[in-house]
Amino acid sequence: MAVLVTRPHPDDEATAAALRERGFEVLRAPMLRFEPVKFSDDEDAAYGAVIATSANALRAIAPQLAGSRLVKLPLFAVGEHTAAAAREAGFTLVITAKGDASALRDLVLASVKAKALKKASPMLYLAGADLARDLAGELGERGFTVVTQTTYRMVPLSGLPRETCDAFAANGVEAVLQYSRRSARAFLESVRAAGVEISALAIPQYCISAAVASIVRDAGATQVMVAASPDENALFELLDRALHS
């Protein structure tokens, strides 16, 4: 039986490879498609730092960052996955939070308190078109100036791969990994359209956060597990304990 990965491409490939190394069979059914958005750096803006809450925000503009003044700035990343993308894009000073926007906000505040960051300098927030929370607004309430630049969007895909539909019909899926609220919603729409909603929601759903879990739980899933922290390693540990115990 297989673990179904709903994560968008190209992250789905890395997740699938990591799961196979752990001894799992894997099916991939990306629920969202990554699309870069045109980005223009305002060279008159004297930014003090860059914020990123998604690796995709950096991937989208990586070709434009070669030789850019932005890569010389400190970059605050939401977690290690985003931090790795920042380093690949050329950033050398990357400060990493512990996986969610609250931790990232607190990290920025702590950097100001430690005098490693000047509060008076604007911050550039590289973001997606759909944000789970208003991080820029939260920092703004604390006296920061945050300039948000949308660098990408995630577009829901219209259906499930035939292989995935067949696996649901044959009871060949033992777990579904859910990584975001948007992809979870797209998953629910896809299984309904394919007529496999009952089978899909009867399968254990392993979610990267409580916010993601609420989406599938509200849709009727009864076996919903949440990672101890909002990162993939914690999600894998949860899966290992449940399926390899």
C-alpha cells in the first residue's frame, strides 16, 4: 500500500524520494501548480532585510537574483526548507525560524532587540499570491515597514491522476500527506469530482499543522493526525510511528 503525496511539484519529488528511503511505497498527486509572477526590484528602496515564508517565493525569482543587491541582505526564512532555497538563490546570511509565521515574526523581533536588525529599515517580504496569515500586518503593528512583493501563485489542479483514482478504488492507499490548507482544499475538490471522496476520507490524513488538519477534519475525515511541529521531518516521524510501529 502507498502513501499519497499531495505536495506541489517539484517538492513532491523530494518528498517521494525521502519516503522511499524510509521504506514506503509512494503515489504522487500534486494538487497545486506553481506559477511565477513577474517581479521588479525597486532599487530606490533601502531594504534592511528580506523575509520569505515559502521556498517557492525564492524559486520564482532565482534567475533575477544573480548579482542582485538583495542577496547581500539578511534573509529571514520561515523554516529550513525555505532557508535552503534562499541559499541556493545566493543569499549568504540566512536566519531560520522554526517552521511557522509566528516563529518567524518572533525571530525578527528578537533580531531587533539584539540590535542585529534596524527597525527603521523597510523589510521586503517575498510572498505568494495567497497568504495564510497577514505577517506583514503583524509586523506593521509592531512598528515595522514591510513591503510585500508577490513572486508566485499556486493554481489548483483540476483532477486526480488516474493511477491515484485506481489506488483509492482498490484500497491501495494507506495514508495521505497534507502540506497546506490550499492543497488540502484542492484535494477535497478533486476526490469529490472523481467520486472517491468516501474512500479518500476514510484513510488516515497526516497533516503538517493543526490549520491544515482542520480542513480535512471539517470535510469528514475521522483519522486526522498532526505533526508535532510544522515541518516535514516531524510529519515523517509521525508517519513512521503510526505505520512502522
